[in-house]
Amino acid sequence: MRYVITGRNIDITEGLKSAIYEKIGKLERYFNPDTEIQVTLSVEKERQKIEVTIPVKGNIIRSEQVSNDMYVSIDLVEEIIERQLKRYKNKLVDSKQNAVSFTKEYVDEEYDDPEAIKIVRTKKFAVKPMDPEEACIQMELLGHNFFVFRNGDTDEVNVVYKRKNNTYGLIEPEF
């Protein structure tokens, strides 16, 4: 695997690099050698954050972990990605073209899916055209952390969501 390691507000020391190679390196058994792993380390006040993104054909495998210690964050992110790989193996390798990103051992091995995705409820609602600010207000009134709406300016379906620092995000489709 090829590692692309970047840091924001942090110097990437040899100790951090070796911890990344050791922990994230455990994932090598799942991927072909030419797979690129993007690792971003960042520090904000007391928060030590690691983001790992692994683009594979047709999908992106990603995890982000925050703790008070960067080494703990590195441990956590490796566990999460390994769990994701085991849980979604059938979906990731479903089409043969996606299988080229993964090792033969990973493709051939069977994993139990104890937490299979089950849709237990379906909601239908009228999608009223509105601007993103109005959608945020509607989301707050409902007490949700996201809200799907039709953007009155673009006539496209958008999503607003509440972020951790009490700000809002907007997701727009890209064609």
C-alpha cells in the first residue's frame, strides 16, 4: 500500500509514521499493493484527529477518529476500517471490477454480518421548495440533525445537516 500522510497543525514525527505504518499496515492483507491510503493528522486544542481515506474503484472507505492522544486515535481508526471491510465485504466486492482493488484472500474469505443493514421504517413527505436557511429552521423545529428539501433556487434535492460546532452543512448533488 502507498501512504500519503499529511498533517495540519502537527509535525509528522517518525514515531507517528511508524505507528501509522504498524496499525494501518494491518489492513494490507485486504488491499492490493498499489492501493493508496490517504492519512491526515490534525490537532485542534485538545483534539487529536486522524482521517483515513481509501479510494477503491467505485467506493471510498473512510474513517475519522478523535481523542486526546493521537496514538489512541490511530488505534481506533484501524479497528473501525477493519470492521467496515468485514461488514460491507459483499457490497464492496459484489461486481468483479471492484475486486481488482482487493487481495484474493479478502475476496475469498467469508465474514459474518452480525449487523446487517435493515431498513425498519419508511417515511414519505412532501418536498416543498425552500432555501437552505429555511431548511435549517425546519430541521431545528423538527429536532432532527439533517433535513432533506428541494432547493427553490436550483430545483434540486439538497440536504442540510447540523455539524458538531453548532454550524450547518449543505449537501448538493454534483452531476
